[in-house]
Amino acid sequence: MDKKSFLQAGHTPTLIAAFLYFDLAFMVWVILGPLAVGIAADLGLSHAQKGLIVATPVLAGAILRMIMGVVVDRLSPKKAAIIGQLVVIGALAYAWLVGVHSFNEVLVLGVFLGVAGASFAAALPLASRWYPPEHQGTAMGIAGAGNSGTAFAALFAPGLAMAFGWHNVFGLALIPLVIVLVAFCFMAKDAPDAPPPKRFAEYLAVLRDKDAWWFMFFYSVTFGGFVGLASSLVIYFNTQYGLDPKMAGYFTAACVFAGSLVRPIGGNVADRIGGVKSLTVMYILAAIFLAIVSVGLPQAWMALVAFVGAMLALGMGNGAVFQLVPQRFRREIGVMTGLVGMAGGIGGFYLASSLGFARQLTGSYQAGFLIFAALAVFALVGLTAVKTRWRTTWGAAHLTSAKI
């Protein structure tokens, strides 16, 4: 990649602002996962209930991403992001000051935290609209590296909960959220060539295009796997290997950092060799590592190595998917980001909840991991089926300078 060309092509302060907003939003989106061990102990929750409290924000974020996509198109990415962040700050402040005292109240908080997960549908269009096709993978990868916020939650939340109590972690999270919101207001700028708002009927029209459904499925595996694991691994390492919440958080953070930091690399690799080739390799690797994890490795460090491998594949796959989406749906990037992000969140909800139910029903996490590995194989088969058509239609060399 020509660094000078990339810097001249877009708006760097907006790209940085999108990353920071995305990063902090994702930190609080999955914060119930790292806190789940303490919450479950205080509220007397079962394995299935623990799975549900970490999966609820993921599902809520998935559904709300579609709504956020509509708000992005009707207002602007910047305004939508500010509104969403204010809602999240209000919910965390209430949880801190009033408290959360039951399983149902945790679920309600999880729904509000889903608004943070919907940040995806604002941050990526905010960055994407500034960059031409040949730099989409890199730009979307940098903005999307805000996934690393999930690692900060795993790294710091368990230790803070042990020191100050899990209720007070909600209040401590407000400090960086408010700082980043202020910085975002000053740094972010909407692109001048944003498409005009669509009629509401047009938002559903894109679903008549089968490529939209393919992208939704592909991302439900890559991002769904990433966020599902990010939400669940503290519980997994604590239950499976007896690690205390703080050490389980460190193990989880290592996995999540791996998947987050390679997202820009995944986008850049996709820019160089094409998103289809990149995704093909990533699905194969993800399926292999998830299958290895499913056998229940005897030592925690062995599981850590396998999870890092899976997260590296899934993280790079996330970048590759969003190298392709703007090429196919440039004018509909707002609504497509919402739809594809929604599908990713649904995949994450499935993985996080299925692990809890698998453990409760069978005494093992194996079924949850194996089924998701099979989904990666199905995605690979689907990608193989559509790649020739994509490369000879919207990805043809005479239509775009980007590699498909």
C-alpha cells in the first residue's frame, strides 16, 4: 500500500475518531462477559443464564445495528454515533447509581448496551465514505480495529471488579466514554459526498439482492465467531480450567487482541490479493482451530494457543468481508453496514448462548464449538460458489481497480 496515497485519499482525523468511538463502544458492549463470573456468583445464575447475559447485548446490538443504519442514512454517521453514545452513557450511569439486582435487570441492561454494539453501523460508514475503492480494505480495517475494545473489557474489568465490586465498574467505564465522546465531536467530520437519504422502502429493497444475503452469512461467521468468543471466554476459562476471573480475563484479552489487531491487516491483505482469496484461507483456519478447541484440551495454555489461532483467522476475515462490501454496495453502504453488522451480531449471540446451553445440557462445550466450526465450512462452500460470478460482474477488472 502506498502510505502517502492513502493519507491523501481520505480524512485522517475522522478515521482516528471512528476508531476511538468504535473501540470504547465495543469495550462496554461486551463488558458483561468479563463481569459475568462475579454477577453469576452474586445472583446465583446457572450456566445457561450466564450464557444469556453475555449473549443478550450481542443480540440487541445486532438488531439495533439495522436501526442505526437507518439513522445514519437519515441523519449522518456522526450524528448517529453521538446519539448512540449518549444512550449508552445514560444506561451505564443508571446501572452504577441505582444498581442491578436480578437476572432480568441484567438482561435489560444488556439491551441498552446493545446500542454500543450498534456503533458498528455508524463508525464504518463514517470512515468508508472518505476513501476510494482501492483503499477501502485498509480504511475499514483501521476503523474496524475498534474491535480491540473487547480486549480492554477482558483485560481490566475482572481486576477492577475484584478491587471495587462489579457494580462500580459501570461507573469507571464512564470516564473513558465521556472523554472519547468529546474528542469525537471535535475530530469527526461527515464526508461531503454522502448519498441522499433513501425512502424507507428502499432499505428493504437491498434484501432482494442475493449478494446482500451472502455477505450477511459470511460476516455472521467471521464477526459472530469473534464477538461470541470475546463475550464468552472469561466464563469458559473460569469454568473449564478453574482460572480466577482476573487470570481468565488476561487469557481472553490475549485472544481478543489477536483478533482485533489483525483486522486492518486482513483488510490490507484483501486489498492486495482480493477479499475472496483472503476469506477462503481464513474460513479454513477458523474451522480447524474451533474443531481443535472442541475436544477440550487438557491445559489452559493449549486452549489459549488454539483460541488465538481462531481469533487471528476470524479477525482477518472481518477485514476481508468489509473490503468486499463497499465494492458491491457503495451507494447503500449505510444500510448494508447495518444489515451485515446485524448478521454478525446474530452469529455472536448464537455462539455465546449455545456454549452456555451446551455446557448445561451435556456438561461440555464441545457441541457449541463444533457447530460453529461447521458454519465456517458452509461459508467456505458458499464463497466458492459465488466467487466466479462476483469476479466477472461487479468485480470485473474494467469496472473497478480493487481486487475481488
